[in-house]
Amino acid sequence: MTHLSDIEIAQANDIAHIKTIAKKLNIAEDDLELYGKFKAKLPLDLIDEQKIKQNNLILVTALTPTPAGEGKTTVSIGLTEGLNKINKQATVVLREPSLGPVFGIKGGAAGGGYSQVVPMEDINLHFTGDFNAIEKANNLLSALIDNNIQSKTQNLNIDPRTILWKRVIDMNDRALRQITIGLGGTANGIPREDGFNITPASEVMAILCMAKDFEDLKQRLGDIFIGFTFDKAPIFARDLKAENAMAILLKDAIKPNLVQTLEENPAIIHGGPFANIAQGTNTIIATKMGLSLSNYVVTEAGFGADLGAEKFLNIKSAYAGLNPKAVVLVATIRALRHHGGVQKEGYNTPNLEAVKTGFANLEKHIENIRKFNIEPVVAINAFISDSNEEINFVKAACENLGVQAVLSEGWAKGGEGTKTLAEAVVNVVEHKATQFKPLYDWKSPVKEKIETIAREIYGADGVVYDKKAELNLRRIDRLGFNDFAICMAKTQKSFSDDDKLIGRPTGFKVTVREIEIAAGAQFIIPILGKMMRMPGLPAIPASEGMSIDNNGVISGLS
């Protein structure tokens, strides 16, 4: 039996005109800003705060993942198909893929199998140009900074050694992590050390995802903290009069993008921050757009629930006043085998004892979600290598915790394979009376907020601060940023800051190496371990397996 690839499934599907999809959301044709036949941008005035309060927000997250990921996007799309199959009007709201992973190791982020958003090639490639606009806005600020250092008339006396702002590009390129700029004589600027981040790690991306409207976007762009003068005074983007020009570059990027699922249900895709560095969720604007237009909105947060879900709940939902009604925890049997101690070569071999041991990881995530007063549903994302014994164990173990675990077969069957999951989610929404509450108050002391996340979510015994982190805390206090949210940056491979500690580790402390400031996004970023803001390509990049023919048909994209 030959299995079609994701791109072959997507290409074999007839795509409805985007006007047809808009009608399902009662969007007037005149309100669409068309990008061809199958994509459109939506105006911000479609957001309706009253409707948002009446409709239901579902968050999809996961247990601690293996390097390949456990299929949150596929489950999110499949669940949306399933909800529509049982006559619940549902829209999926997702992040945009980054080109780095597409051409690197992880692939795209348009779902998989028969639970995809389309046009898959467009979404995974340049889409509607949002990432390009974010990149240009980020790099405009970089150019303005270096121009000011060079200037003899408008010079702000910026100390180049203190500049924290980096350039960005949306591609994995390790050679750009640390560079020297301004060489070649006085006409080329002042030499200094610099570097590139990947675009999803830009604070401009984080700001776009946190902004309430265009005015708020401009304010936040102006609030970006750049560094200090030689006199130790802080410098912000507004000091360079950068915010309006940056906002002009983002005038279209701030509008959410409407596309569709394979089953012609609405999909809104907007924003794309990394989850182990930024908040790892789509924009507040996109989520509110979905809730203004649909009874059920399914959205996802990157990596495991200790990263993406924690940030979605404590940062995004707390700030935007969102009220998630249920959380779907995606689990795979292969990930449970992994957390039970199985090595990579054994991921696809049934091993009930390993699954029993690895269940401790999923159990901790279930406990964590309940700390927010939200009831989880476990979605077992089905793989061919799963055994009935393993699946039945997970279902029974979850039932003992009072949680329903459901087999999710969206990859193989689309909405038909997720109707049971959809019914379980609706049951939680309609009967559990969830009353979401964040885990901490933004106004609490910084160390208290960090400690709360480390103890309650990670299960750590405490937090250790390196000397640099302590100095950073004093700087945060001096700048008046104590009331910001906490955006923890740590490995996605473990609850701890040691990626080798799988399962549910205990008896550990986490170490904060340093703390970065994202003043425009209004969060501070404790760095646990070494975080990579510019990934490299693998030995055999995914790009090597891609091709395009004379008719423009792409193959090898996933």
C-alpha cells in the first residue's frame, strides 16, 4: 500500500475560493483583502469584544515532545474538522511557519495527512509576506541604530558595547550568529560586534503577537529597549523616532490571514513566535478574530505544555482577558515510550512497560493544566506502530485521574477520525464550568514569578541565579520593568533545564543564566541553559529533497 505524502494529499484536494470560506463566517466579500484565490487578509474592525465573551476557546498543547514533535497542529486542525462534523461551528487559529524549519529539519507547520490547512505550499513558503515585513521592521531599527552611532548631528551617544538589538533573517544560518559589522573604513560605519536571530525570535514578532490594535503596536515598537548611552541612560526605539516607520512596514502584517482546511472549514493563521524563547502562540488579534466569528476556536501553543501552554495562559490569556474553556493535551505512544527510557531506534516498537513508566510525564502535564482551573482532555495522536495494549493503558490511566483520553485519527481520516475527540471537548466545555485563572499576578516580584513557574510547572525544588542574572535583575528594577510577565526560555525536551532528564524529573533546581528584556512585548526572558536564537541546518537539510517542475508544482515539501 502506497502512502501519499502530505504535499501529495494537499495537491490532490480541490480548494474552495476564499470567498466561499468567508461566507461561512458571515464575512462580507468587500471586507476581504484578497491574496489570489485562496488567501485573504481580514480587517481588524471585524473583532467584536461582546461575541468573544460568548464563544469557546480551546487550547491544544502536548506532553514533553520528542524532537519530531507530537502533532499538535495536526490535532488542532483535525479537532476543528471533527467539531464541524458534529455541527459545532469551529475555526482553527494557528501560527505561521518559519522558513528555517521548513528547509531544515522539522518541516512546515500546516498539519499533516488529512488534517491540513491549504494552500499548503503557500502557507509554508512566503504566505502573505508577514514574516518579510517583520524582518524589514526589525532590520530598519538596526540600520537606524548604526546610523545614529555614525551621525555627527543627531548622535544619541549610544554605547555600541551595550546594544542588545540584533538583525534577523528567516532562515537557519549558524554562520550569522556572531559577526562583526562596520568594517572597511569610516564610510561603512562604526565597527562593532553584532549577530542575527531567526525572524520568529525577533521582539517585533513578539510585539505583533501581543498588540491589541495598530495604536498599541506603535506604542510597543517605540518601547523596544536598545541599550545604554555612555552616560548609562537607557535608549529606546522611540528615541530614534523609529516606531512610525516600523509600523508602516507592518500595516498589512497586523491583519490576520484567512485560509481553509482540507474539509473547507475556516482557518486563521497569523504570527509565528518560537515557544522556547517567545510566547509560542499566534497573535492576540487572530485569536480574538476567530472568537468574533466562530462559536468554537481551536488554537495551539508550541512545544510541551510547560512552555507553550504556560505562556499562552500566564502571558497571552492573562493580558488579553481570554477565557480558555478546555485544554487538549496531545500525547503519542512513541513519546511515552521515549519518556519510559526507550532510545530513538525503539520509538516505533510496542513497549507497554516503557509506556507505563513514561506516563508520569503526561500525568504531570495533566496536574499542571488543572492548576489553571481548566479541565484537560488527552488526545492520543494515532500512529501505525501503536499497540492496543498501550492505547488501552493510557485510556485507563487517564480515567483513574478523572480525565478522558481519546484516540485521535485526524492524520489518517480527517474529521471522521476526530469526532469522538470533538465530543469529549464539547462535553468539557458544556459541563465542567471551567473558570480559568492565571498562576501568578504580573505585579508580583520578579523572583517570585520565576519561582512559581519553576516549582509549580516544572516541579523544581528551587531556582539558582548566576551572577549575570542577578545583575540583570538589578537592571530590570532600575528600568522599572518589574511588572512584566515572565517568558521562560528553556529546553523543550525536559521539564527541567537539562534536556537529558526525561519523564517526570524530581530533586532538581533550575539555573537562570541571564535575563533578557522585551520591553515592547512587556515580558522579561529568564534564560535557563543555552538558548539558540539562530538555529543551524542539519547535516542533510530538508531542502535537498525538494524540487519544482516546469509547471511550478512543488514536491518534497512537508
